[in-house]
Amino acid sequence: MHNKDPISGGNIAFYAPLKSPDHPVPSGDRKIARLFIQALQQSGFTVQLVSRLRSFDRRGEPLRQQRLMAIASREAARILRRWKKQQYRPNAWFSYHLYYKAPDLIGPLICRQLNIPYIVAEASWAGKRATGPWSLFHHQVDIALKQACKVICINPVDKIALDSYFLALQRPKSQVKLLKAFIAPSEHSHNIEPAVQRQQLAGQFALNPAQPWLIVIAMMRSGDKHQSYRLLAEVTAKLQQQSQILIVGDGEMAAAVKALFAGQKNVFFAGSLDSKQILMLLPQFELLIWPAINEALGMIFLEAQQAGVAVIAGRQGGVDSLIADGHSGRLVTATDTDAMARTVDSLLADPALLKKMQSAAATYVQEQHSLATAASQLQQIIGNLRSSPATSEEIK
């Protein structure tokens, strides 16, 4: 069972089991799904979104998992019937982001039926989930990974676990490919003079235009986000250099987050802003700061650097794959608030170095994390793909 034809320039069926790229609620996950579609299209593929079924089980409920698996089986059958009627047959299936809470329950079924390559991006593997409330879904991730002919990682931490997974299966690690996280060119138009825009923003958010501006952009949620905000409040309280700090974000923990900064008169809150508003804001700021507790990636780091904003962040998860430490920003131990405050102060005290980092940040993203770079890498990873998925016997 082998498909001898390369799929370069062919049709790709795209699916994101956690959140569809056209889901109405914005998120980093939705943003990355859209970016993958753009990159695939720029690589020469014709991409079709084939399902919006969300396989997410937040709480670990086996009955919900069984129900979603049954729904997914019916969805796969409907897709196959629709394709037969349309006389459509993709050259490959591409699933973005699958893990034990949101596995791909559709792609493996269809790829086995049609004998087409199955490709996954941003899969994560946690062996400890083999038992417990998500064991059913964990097994589905296992099935998908064993069937995949290419596994694309944008988080280096995930790649370490996946390399070990395939090594245990005595399968080549070469099928796990690292793709640098990437970002589309900014659509922000500089129609307003920077000085004029800075004055407008100063009035809008009550910022002092004569002082350096620092920005924070993060949802105000419980768990890791709130922990990052707690550490951030310690950092900002320790700063010695004068600065104005604008926090962009909202959520169920908004009141608790604001309480953390009580009495810090140089901290201001913008509430929730959409992507276009953020892109307009960023070029006016000197630094983006964020502890990034358990942050997998954080696309805002790339967006900030692209806009010429240096970044100071906690060295957590895949964050260090997004920032050129000492070049486009600085990475520090996420929980060391003294170190982060000293790092911020040192840059604010050296405007020439800060300006150099801001310029380097924009260049770094353009050279290392652009959509064009990702499209070229995807073309190399997928374009010469000739092997079919594993057979049913191989994945038992």
C-alpha cells in the first residue's frame, strides 16, 4: 500500500480538532491554524478545511470521549460521501494540534480508507495519560501518531518527547520535523506619524509620553496566566527606572489581576483589544515583558519583535525558540522576579542598546520566523512526500 506520487502542488485536507481556524472566538490556537493554512497555500498546496468538529474534553469524562468518537466516526463517513459526490480526493490529510484532550478522531479513519498520507503538526505526547480520565483520548493520539508519516513540531519541547516516543517504537526519528514558529507579514499601515500616534495613545491610556513604555499582552485567566501576572506584579514593583506599563487583556480573573498591581501608579489597563488595535499599539512601545509560566510558545512574542519591540520573558517551554537571547531581547528564569526587574532596568538605563535590540528584533523575525521561511520549510518537508500512512496491522 504505497502512494508513489509526490503531493507537491496537490490538494490537502486540513483539520484542527481543538479549534477550527474559522472559530468565532479568537485565540493563539486559532491564529496558528490560520497561519498553517497560509503557509501551506504559499507552498503551492490547495487547502480545504474539511471539518469543524471540536474533539475537546476539558474535564476528562470517558463517556464524553466515547460520544465524541462515535460522532467523529459519523463525520468521517459524511466527509467521504461528500467527497465521492464531488469526485474529490485529497493528496494528503493535515491535522493541526492534537493532544490527549483533543485528539484527531477523523483523519486517521479517512486516511486508512483512502490510503493517503497522514501529516500532523503540533502534536504532543504525554505517556502519563495512558491511565486516568483521558486514557481513551490518549489512545487515539497514539493511533494517530503511529499512522502519521510526518510529525511537524513548532515547540522544541514537544519534539523531545516525540523523538523518544518514536525511538521506543523503533521508528525513525527523522519523521519528526522541527519547524520554526512563524508569523504573517504585519498588515499595520503607518498612516499616522509616530509622534502623533504616541500622543494619541498617551491621551487614550493616560500614559506619560516622556517616559519609556512597556507593554504586557495576556488573557486574565486562572492557573498559569494568573501566576505569571502575580510574578509580573512583583517585577514592576521592583523597577528602579522610570517607565509606564500598559497591560492589555481581560478575562474572568480581571479583578484579581488588577488587585495585584494596586498602588503601582505607573501601571495602566487597556482591557481587551483586537488584533488590529494591538498591531497599531506595539510600534510605540520599547519593551514587552512577561514571565510566561508554562507558556508553550506565545505568538505575541513574535508579533512584538516584528513590530520592533524588544522582549524580556521567562525562559519557559518553547519561549526560548522565539527570542534571540541578548540580540532581540532577554530571557531570564521565569520565577526570578529580581533578575527580571534588573534586566528591565538595565535596558531602560541603556537607550542605545535598547534601540539596537528593537531593530534586531524586527530583522530576526523577518529572517527566522517569517511566513515565507515556513512555507519553504513545509515545501521541503511535505513536497517530496511519497510514502503512505502505516497499514492497519502496523498501528494495532
